[in-house]
Amino acid sequence: MRNDRDLIAKILGSGSERALTQLVRRHEQSTFNLVYRILMDQEEAEEVAQDAFLQSFKELHGLQDWSKYKSWLLTIAYRKAIDKVRLKKRITTELNNLDTQQGKFLNPPDIVEKMQQIRLKQELELLMDKLSELDRGLITLFYLEEFNIPAVADATGLTESNVKIRLMRARIFLKKELEKRHLTKEDLY
């Protein structure tokens, strides 16, 4: 599989639809996940992610360092999601559909473990819901997308110290809430 730079060179050079499709496939899941964490609505997240890709393609010729396409795309997606939240002034909360093992017979210990996993996932989703859209986005970029602090600051327009403070406050909040629910960090693994 080609790297982003090669794909962008083909897109800009010859208008290759195949290269464009590969670039989308490479980054669609991370883009959707980021936007979904902010909007908490699948249809809106799909729409915003698609808009982010379209904007990135319209402005692709202006991207100086093609190797940074992913972080640039996620920055666009993050800002579009925050703009949508600000515009609508509402957030729809929805839990991710959990994959259940239909048609498989589980023995009692497996059922207990599966139920604990479902409960933990639901608890974390509910706790994430209590965070602001901005903090959910920060947590997604830092922990799930594994952006470093400078990259998160660049993507969000916040200062690095503001990113660190907001992440620390979000972690403290989540820890306290988990403790209130008698869930420890060990329960999450």
C-alpha cells in the first residue's frame, strides 16, 4: 500500500480516482471515530466526516507537507464537528451498538465477562457524555488517535498548556466518576 505522499502525488498529478479512494479508505475510520466522539450521532458524524474529506480534497493543493495529511484531515474534521455542535446547540446521546455474539453458546463465566465488558463500555460512554464536546474531542485525539500534545493543540487551536490542563481535568473527572460507581481502572482492562 502506498503512503499518503504517493497517493496525494497521484491525485494532484493525474486526478487518480483510485488513489483518492485509497486515501479515503486509509483515514475514514479514524476521521469518523473522532467526529462521532464529539457529535455522538452516527448520521451527523458520517455527514461531517464526509464534509471534512471534501474540504481536504478541495484544498489539497495548499497542503505543504503531504506526509501530514492525516493530522491535517483530523484537524479539519475536529473543527467541523465543533462548528456543528456550536451551530445546533445540542448533542444527541447514543450508545455505540455493541457487538453481541449472536448464535454462539457461551458458558456462564463467558457470559459474566461479556456482561461486565458491556457494563464498562456503557459506563464509559455515559461518563464521556458528561464531558464537554471540546473535552471529548481532546480525549479522542490524545488517547484514541494518539496525537501528541503539540498536535492536539494545533488541531484544536488551543495552547499546549490549555490542552494539558483540560486533559488533566477530564481524567480527574472520569476517575472520580468511576470511583463513585465502584469501577476501578483495573476493571477497565
